[in-house]
Amino acid sequence: IQKYKDELSQLNCRVLQLEGDASTHQAQKEKNHIAIQLLRQRLEEARRREEQQDNQIKKLEVELQHVNQECQNLRLSQSELTVSLEESQEQLHSAHLRLKAAQSQHAQEVQHLQEQKSQLVPRARVTELQHLLSVQEKEAGRRLDAQREEHERQMKTKEGQAKEAEMYLQNVEWLLQEKVDELREQFKKNTKSDLLLKELYVENAHLMKALQVTEEKQRGAESKNRILEEKVHALNKLINKITLASLSV
């Protein structure tokens, strides 16, 4: 009987040990569940951040295309203004040449008039011709002055437009560079998020594996515990039978 009692005591100790192991495994299992839940939350947050970053990148790419198109339009406009300015300068140069030609013609006409005067042309006719030449000269001068002023005004206007276009183009190019830098920074952040997601997936896989191992250990401990409890129950029945048999002798 003592032998069975000793074995029963050992089995009870083993049962208590297995129950302690099962409790430890259960605590570890719960801990792993909490860790997995937190990790899944981190994964979801990382996915949301990545989605937001992707949307920001797409938005920046659209803005970048618009700015590029605007830069091309401005460069074309600036080129057209440059051509127009060159044409105006050529027109002004032509006007100056015409003015010189008119002045030369007037000088020739005055000389011709003087020659006619020297040939005893009637004074009335000379006076009439001089007056006519003077009127024509003044009229031609006014027309040329008006043309020159108009050309100068157009040139100043176009020069101002060209400068404004150049300044605006510089601002747009600066904005474009800023958008490019922002886009690069966003790509860097997106790359970091991808790396973080990979690390979180690896960590999640490790935790799932650890949880699986813990559950297997817990099932093994529970199975051993049931077997030991059955043995304890059988030993208790055997001890009771032996005790009853001893008392009846």
C-alpha cells in the first residue's frame, strides 16, 4: 500500500507541475494573442499610412504634370515675345532709315529749289514751293515721330511682358523644383513604410509560429495531465480496494 501511496504522491506532484505548465502556457498564449492583436493594429495603421502616401504621391505627380505644362506654355510665350520684340526693333530701325531718307530727299528738294531760285524762278512760285516743302516736311516728321513713339511704346510693353514672363517662369520653375523635392521625400517615406511593413509581416509570422508552438505545448500538457489524472483516479480506487481488503481480513 505504501508503494502505491508514494506513487500516488508523485503523480499528484506531477499533476500540479503540469497544471502549472498549462497555466504558464495559457498566460504565454494570451500574451501572444495580445501581441498579435497589437501587431495587426500596427499593420493596419501602416497600410493606411502607405495608402495616404500613395494618394499624396499621385496628387503630386498630377501637380507636377500641370506645372511642367505651364512651364512649356510660358517658354513658348516668352519665345513669341522675343520674336515680336525683335520684329519691333527691326520696324523701328526701318522707321529711322525712312526718316533719314526723307530728310535727305528734303535736302535735295531744298537744293533743287535754290537752284531754281538762282535761275530766276518767280518769287511767288519759290515761296509756294518752300511752303509746300515745309508742310510736307512737318507732316512727314509728325508721322515718323508718331511711328517712332508707337514702336518705342510697343517695345517697352513687350520688354515688360518679357520680363514679367521670365520672372513668372522662374517662380514656376522654383515651384516645380519644390514639388520634385517633395515628391522625392514622399518616395523616401514610402520606401521606409514598405520596409516597416515587411518587418511587421516577419514579426507577425514569428508571433504566429510562437503561438502555434505554445498551443501545441498546452495541448500536450493537457493531454499528459488527463493521463496522470486517470492514473491517480485508478490508483485511488486500487488503494481503496486494498484498504478494504485489509480491514476485512
